[in-house]
Amino acid sequence: MAIQLSDHFTYKKLFRFTLPSIAMMIFTSVYGVVDGFFVSNFAGKTPFAALNFIIPFIMVLGAAGFMFGAGGSALISKTMGEGQKDRANRLFSLFVVVPAALSVVLALLGILFLPQVAAILGAGDLLADCVLYGRILLLALPAFTLQMEFQTFFVTAEKPQLGFLVTVAAGVANMVLDALFVAGFRWGLAGAAAATALSQLVGGVIPLVYFFCPNSSLLRLGKPTWDGRALLKGTTNGFSELLSNISMSLVGMLYNMQLMRYAGENGVAAYGAILYVDFIFVSVFIGYSVGTAPVIGYHYGAGGTGELKNLYKKSLVLMAAFGVGMFALAQGLATPLGLLFTGYDAALFEMTVHGFRLYAFSFLTVGFAIFGSSFFTALNNGLISALISFLRTVLFEVVCLFLFPRFFELDGIWYGIILSRALSLSVTFAFLAGFRRHYQY
């Protein structure tokens, strides 16, 4: 029997309902991991560093999908909880058409100004490779934006399993094409970028066709009706997700600049390898938060305070369990990870393993802040959600990034990540405690 938004959730049912969303986010993060593996092993250290150097900027331009998906989904699920299904579908169509059009404009601007941006960021000898990889990837930016949106909308439509299958199809396409283009044809960075771009077309176009056609889900695409107030509400509410993704990308650029300063090309390559595991682990927290947000929004709209309390308590327990498990797994993966991505260079391998063992401590705390931000988005409180995201991904990380290396050099970068995420945990719990009576969770 299918699980519905209105159900009472046990741990088992909650895990089953969110598992497709978690898997979707993991497979999405695998894109960059697969690209990195093939580029590092078949094209070399310099192209690998260039890939990791420019990816944060591409993610900035694609972040609109997270904003419209999270904010739109919260508004749509709340509208459905209030019994307004026709209006929910009109809002759904609006929240697909607007970001698709916006992403076309952003892609064109990105392609045009990418050389200047890479130069400003300090690409140096990596400039040509950065531009090559980035421009090919930007051709598929509209599809990537839609793919990020539909990951959330599939959950809202009570079809998370279908969303998972679409993501698997896109992920498998990326792996096969990377093996063919990079390892087989030896197209290097261009091949890796083409493989990712084509896989993003799979992930963005298939859901578009599904929702346009008659289907058994709660949502159906049709002619959108302009609703400026709803669009403003959705984008404001989803601003925390936009801020979170843009901030992570901008901070990622700062990390690359600091790593180039303290460890050169090796530092950027080591950080890139560590981030691949970070992307996958953090995707578990993000996927869980994406999966629970429509349920929280539905019960908030329907006035189900009892179920809000249930979801809140169980989610905190799961965030703690996930964090401990990931820390233990990360410690065990440090050496295999280093061998997989940097085993061809002894100095780079040692730097990667050492950094990852320190970085792993941050997994104990990061999940709470991610869930907390998503929780307030689902409650349609975009301000608090955005504030948590800003503190987590910008203020704390930037301060630690520029302060700690002064005393500990390269290790200071890893220490800074641990402390910044611990500070985010404290702030998140302060907000959750402060608003508990207001939302009755």
C-alpha cells in the first residue's frame, strides 16, 4: 500500500517514504564523483583540479532549481493540505515554467562570462580547462535546474519511487557515458562534461514529459496562471535553499583560493576528492529533509500538530544516528578514497587521507542544521530557514576558513570545517527550541 502525506509515520514508514529522496540526492551527487574518478585517473591531476575548481560556479547558476523546488513544494503541499487541489496544480505549473525560463538566461550569461569569472577566482594555469568543462556543462543548465526541482515535486506528488527511478536512469547514463567518452575515447574533460550534460537531460526531460501527460500522481502540468504573490511567497520561502546552495558554492570557491595559497594544485585536488564523499554523505541529510518537507507542510496546513511533534522527534533521532554512522564509515573509507582518486601521487594521497580523517568529525553535526533549515521551510518560515542556512554555509565557514589557517596552515582548513558545523548545530537547536510553542511541535 502506498504511503500518503496524511499518514501517521512510524520510524519504518518514515524511512521507507524518505528513502527514494535520499537515493535521488545520492545519485545526483554521484555525477561529480564519477566525473572526478575518470578525469583524475584517465586525464590527470591538472584537469582533475580544474574540474573541482569551476564546479562551484556552475552550481551557483543551477541553485535556482533548489529554491523553486523547496519553496514551491512547501506552498503546494500546504495548499493540498487545505483541500485546494486545483490551485495546487496551477502553482505547480507556474513553479516549473518560471525557473526553466530563468535558467536559460543564466546559462547564456554563464557561457559568455565564464573566462572572466574563472580568471577572477584565480584559476591561473587551470583557466583553459575550467572554461572547456564549464561551458559544456552550462549547455544543460535548464535540464539540471528542472531535475533539481522535480526531485522535490515527485515527493509532493506522492511518487518518490518514480523520482528515484528517474535519478537512477540519469546516474547510470552518466557512468556509462563517462566510461565511454573519457576512458574509451580519451576525450578528457570535454568527455566528462558531455557525459554529465547528457545525463542531466535524462533527469530533467523525463519528469517534464511525465507530468505533462495524464498520470496517477497528485500533480499535473498544464497552462500556468500567473500568481505573483504565490511566486513571491514560494521563492521567499525557498530562499534558504537558494542561499544554502549558492553559499556552499561561493565558500567552495574561497576554499579553493585558500588551498591554492597553502598547498597549491595538490590542495585543490585533495579537497575535491574529500568533497566527493562529503557530497554523498550530506546528500543523505538533504534527501531526508526533502522527503519529509512535504509531509511536514501538509500536516502544518491541515493543523495536525500531533503528527508534527511525531515527525520532529523522530527526525532528530535519525539525524543523530546518520551522523554517527557516517563518521565511522568515513574513518574506514579514508584510505580507500585516497587510493581511488589520488593513489597515483604519494604526496597527494597522504594529504587526502589525513584531511579526510579530520573532515569526518563534521558529519556528526551537519545533519541537524540541514534538517532544521528544511523544517522551517516546510513550516513556510523562510526567514528562519534562510538565517540557519546563512550562518551554516557562509558566516561560520568563512570566519573559520580565514582564521584557522593563520595558526594551523593547511590543517586549519579542516579544523575550521569541524568548528563551523558545530556552531551551526548550536544555532539550529536554539531556533528549534525558540519556535517550539509557536508551531506546537
